[in-house]
Amino acid sequence: MKASHILVLVMLLLIDGGNAIRRVLVTGANKGIGREICRRILADVPDSYVILGSRNALRGKDAVRTILKQEPSAEGRIEMVVLDVESDESVAAAVASIAARFPNEPEPLHGLCNNAGIGFGKSIPATLSANYYSQKRVAEAFIPLLNPARGRICNIASASGPTYVRTLDTKLRELFTSPATTPKMLQEELERQARTANEEDVAYGLSKAAVNQWTRQLAREHPSLVINSCSPGYVLTDLTRGMGATNTPEQSNCHVAPLFLLFDEAVPASGWYFGSDAVRSPLDRYRGPGDPPYVAVGDD
């Protein structure tokens, strides 16, 4: 082992003894935006430790190797866990694996980045399963492992959510934006749409609008945690290839909002949706990077 790697490991042991390591689980991280978020956490946050979630073990291990080639100083600060976010059994196994990995720490995680999902062109049931219900499943399973006093959750959403909400009638727009919307109300609407509509062109936006509303509900349920959603921006990945995106994850700012929400002490609130520039954005219309921040009215 190189002397520099030994030094990193010694530093980690010293930091761990002071309980200062901030461990973050990133789902769907074997490629694309998820992998870049992992890399930037390791590059930009010296006291971080990344648990890279991947549905496929071989691809997850390849992703770890790729990141370490890019960031050699991250040796000893990243590991992989098999995690299929659409499987109750896989999520439960990942929880058990991480808990066993750190047996002396009942809440070993600082943060969760809910990144895994699918893109456009799928049915409403399939898209909700991958983009919405999977985030709920993972959050509910891993919250007990989060530091109860300062844990963070960043749910990856999309500008497609607010763009979708803008097209709705007044009643539905209210459902996806009002703080008075209950989990039961949201669930009933999603079930209705899954039964009565199968419009692939709205499925993605619907799923991300649901993520934003649920994020606010989850934040109310867990007031000691900092829970927000964000857009990573429109990035060239396998999901957007041929659809006009030009910047690869490495060329983009897809990491800016997630790292802000996971680590920055200046995060102003919980239950908000942030644009890719880490600025609060509305739930019912697009706000571009650099535009003025969204200012809520009343209790919004």
C-alpha cells in the first residue's frame, strides 16, 4: 500500500474515533449522475465516506474502481452495496449489510441521496415504481440508520416535475403544491392515474412532481432531519441520450445541489425543492439556474 493511502487510512481512523466521518449512501450510483455525485462528494468533502448503491454488484465494483482512478485520495473512503431500489428484499438486505458493517454505531449514516430511477417513455405504473415508490421504500428503510440529530436526505427530482404541474387544472395543481395535501390524498391520485391513464409523455413529470410533494410530507414527519429534493439539471446520460442534452455528468453541475443539501450548514429549511443551482424553486413552474429564488406565500 502506498504511503499516501496509509496516511488517509490513519486519518480516517482518527476521524472515526471522534465520530466525525459523514457517511452518505447514494442509490443508482454505478454510472451517470449517481456516480458523479459520489466522485464529487469524495473530492470536495474531506470528512466524507461514500456507500455506492448499485443493483448489479459487478457494475458497482467497476464504478468504485473508476472513481478511485479519478480520485486516488479517496482510497478507503468508498465501498459498494448491492441495492435494487424496487425490491423490498434487496433494500432490507442493504440495510442489514450497512448496519452490520458499523456494529458500534446505531445510526452510522449522515445522509441518503435518493438518485436511482428511470427516464422518459415508460408507462405511468413503471415510472412511478422506479422514480417515486422506490425513493419512498429506500427512505423509510434507511431513516433508522440516519443520525437523528443532523441526518440529511436529498431526493433527486427534476425540472420535469414543476413543468408537469404547470399543465394541470387548478384542483390537481393544488394537490401537487399545497402543504395541506396529505399522504393519503397523494397516494389516491397516483393510484387513479396509474389505473386510468397510461400516457408515457407525462409519466416522468408526474413521478417527479410526486417526489417533490412527498419530500415535503416526509420532512414534516421527521422534523429533526433535513430532507429536501432537487433537480440535477439536464445532463447527458443513458436516460437522455438523443434528447438534446449536451453536458456529460463530469461536464455538468449535477453535483451542486445534492452536495449543498447533503453537507452545507447553510441549507435554509427542510421540505423544499431546489433547482440545479441549489436555489429554492417553485413546485408548479420552471425556474432556470440564475433566476431569482422562489419566495413562498403564506405557509407554502
